[in-house]
Amino acid sequence: MSAIRASRRLLAGTAGAAAVALALTACGGGGNDGGDGGGGGESLTIGTTDKVTSLDPAGAYDNGSLAVMLQVYPFLMNNPQGSSEVEPDIAESAEFTSPKEYTVKLKPGLKYSNGNDLTSSDVKFTFDRQLKIADENGPSSLLQNLEKVETPDETTAVFHLKQPNDQTFPQILSTSAGPIVDEDVFSPDELTPDQEIVDGDAFAGQYKITSYSLNELIAYEAYEGYEGLLGAPKTPKVNVKYFTDSSNLKLEVQDGSVDVAWRSLSPTDIEDLGGDDSVKVVKGPGGEIRYITFNFDSQPFGASQPEADEKKALAVRQAVAHLIDREAIAEQVYKGTYTPLYSFVPEGLTGATEPLKEMYGDGEGGPDADAAKKVLADAGVTEPVELSLQYSNDHYGPSSGDEYALIKDQLEESGLFKVNLQTTEWVQYSKDRTSDVYPAYQLGWFPDYSDADNYLSPFFIEGNFLDNNYSNPAIDKLIKQQAVTPDAEERTALIEQIQEEEAKDLSTVPYLQGDQVAVVGSGVTGAEDTLDASFKFRYGALAKG
């Protein structure tokens, strides 16, 4: 492996020239340079304000990184277009062969775009390294029920589970934890640098990356060796251009320099573009949520604070929950493209309830300053409480500033809080939030799969993705129990119970649920097909001309 990886590094010297070439191509009008055939559908340019944190699946658990991984990595299980259910992707079969064994048979003759064989050894390597690395910004928490992987032959992988009858495991294989990586390119025990992955040509999805400049430009080309569920992409070449300012993204989709704008235009821009005949606004089912996360060590009266007091810390979180005016945020900031959310599981999923509406505020969804004042007084908290509140200025769309300015106003208007509002760009933000730097901070969630568990396990079980020093063994037990309960009614009851119990702890305060929205230029098709209940935006579904 070391010799192969060393040879990959020799290619790195060409990356700068390739990035310059890509810049000239992607900025020249929607990727329609003469050599690509332009309007003949040979190339397409997508614009986004999302950021990539890592191309290594062990080191990224965010929508910007997943958007890349969905295009270039193979998965054992995947969603066919238009479905929230999963089916075998590069596997030819996948099934429970016993309550604790999930057996996957790969299609024969699979290869990565670099020519390396893709076998069950790569499958075992992939999941072994996820569990070993367990990066704080990675998705390893999704694999909490995985004990080990065995490979009886080159096309068979047997997943041994800790708990039987895991109702979510087939879907988990289609998530951020599931991209199958090349063991000859990736490190077994540490994250592999992006450029090393690109130079190693370690791809086997619908596309491969041909040129890469982090959060500037990525060039994709269809991988002819892809043997998966999704088939050949409709457009052979795709360029993705990364924007720091959504207003520039809006201008470029209007003038045709960008063919598809995907995450995230401002609500005002979306409303404006809806009246522009040169483009089309396309909406799909929404599973995205917004929430405030509390760090149980660094929040006011948190465990590491000089005046640490668990009862007072809870009262601070409860007071915030009493004061948030969700309807005002949804309408004033997001023009109705988001709706109020009163639980941890969004409306529309099996088991979703609204305990936060009943337990906090006026009992009907509105805020209640008197209730907030009482909960602080009962805990012996002297107001105003000084609260440092952080948000990302470049990851959750251009309205985050307005969103958190309004939340600050809502908290301070009561006289119960003095809010120190701060912002940081996502690349640094994603590191700071797991280092106890932020007492309270903005996060959003775009689901891995359309099941209530995906709004519970990653957030609240021991070793969760939030890494916010929260732990409740009773809730941990309930979450693990629902995941392995085959009876649908029993499982639903457990999901409802978890929401009720978590509403008492308030590790997070959810407040908004949003739609998927893309804006496409004239002649672009396929956005309706990929904005489906799987919540996965696939470039291969898009075509132009």
C-alpha cells in the first residue's frame, strides 16, 4: 500500500495546473466550452454555497461533503430515484441471514476507476477504519450497532451486529458511513488528505473527480465502470462551482453561467427567482431541520464552569425553549420556505410528536416570557443570563445572520438574557464546536435516511455526533431499543417516548423544518426526479439541452 500511495503523491504537482484549467472552463458560461458540446448535454455546471470539509468518508458528516461522496463513491445499499426505501447498489443481494448477521454479496468483477479490484476486503477495510478512526466530525456514531465485519470470500461481507433485528442497518449502509473506499489508497487508521484521494483516482460511483480545488471548483466525469443501481449518468461531465456569496450564485443562475443552483439561496432570492421566466424553482420533500445545540460543559452553569450547577443549566435551556418564536423566524426570515418545528423528529415521519409545543412557551407554539422567568427563578438563576451564541455565516445559507439576529432579539427582549452573538466560517466552526468552544450554537441537519431514528441516534446516544458532553443512559437505552424492535406499533411508541424524555433534557432546541429547493436554468431537466424522499441530490439525474 505504501508504494502505491507514494506513487499517487508524484501526481500532486499537476493539481495546480488542472485547477487553473477548471477555473477557465467553469467560469466560461455554464461549462459550455466548445470541446464539451455545450447545449448538446455533454456538460453541466452546478453552483452551491455548501462547503466540503473532507473527501474522506471517515472525516465528514455534513451535507456539503456528502454531496460529493454521493456522486463518486460506491455504496452497498442505495435509494432508487423517487424512493425512500433502499435496495442493493453495487451489491447483488443483501439480507439478514440471522438476527445478528447481515450478509451482502457483491456483484462480480467490480473495479475502482484506478483499475484496482473492489472486493469484500475493501468493504471490511471501510467499516473497520470508520470505527477505528472515529473522527469527531465523522459519521461513526451511525455504526454503534456494528460489532465486526467478516469476509468469507472476495464477494461476501458478513456484518455482525451487537443487537438483533436492527431495523435501520440496511439504510445506514446508504448513509455517510457507507461509501466503500479503496484500501490501496486510504489510510487504515487516519484520515486521508483530499488531494491524495483525487490523485489516487479512488472512485467507483456514477462519477469520478478529474480536478479538485477545495471549495472552489470540482470537475467530474462519468465513470464507465460503475455497475450500481443508478445506471449511467445523463450528463457525462459536471463542474461544481463553490460560492461564498449566495447573491453571486443567484446572478449566475439567472445569466446562465450556472445551470443549477443547489443550496443555498436566500428565501428572498428564491421568491424573486420564482417570477423570472429564464429559470425554474423546483421544490421537493423536506427533512432538513434547524436547532440550537447546548454544550453541557461550557454553557452557563455547565459542568466545566466555575458556578457549575446542573439544575441551573437545565433552567437556562428551558428558558430558551420558552422564548423562541418559531413562527416569526419561519415567516420573517424564511418567507415560509421553513415551517415551525416542535420536536426532534420532523413532521411527516412515523412517530413524530410535538412535545416542545406542549411543554414550553404558551402551549400553542408561541413564546412565553413569564414561563421563562419562572423557570429561572425556581432554579435560583439571577437574570439576565449571559449567553454566548454562535452561528456559521457560510454553511446554512445567507439568512443565518438574520435568523440569529432575530433569535438574539427574542431572548433579549424578555430581559432574561444578554446574548453575545458571534459567527465563524464553517471550516473552523466544525472544529471549534466539538472542542467545547461554543456554549450554544447553530446546527442544521439534512437526514441520511428518512426514518425517525436518523434524528435520534446521531444526536443523543453515547458518543453522538454533537459531541456536546450530553449523556442520558435511559434515553440511550430507549434509542437502541427502538432500532431493534420489529413490531411497527411498539417501535412507534418508543420513538414517541424518546421525544417526550428528550424534551425534558433539551440537549438541543429544534425550531425549523425546511423544504429542498433547487433553481434550474432553461432546458435543464431531472431536478424533480432527484429532489425526492431519499433526500439525496444526484448529479447523474440532471440533463441539459
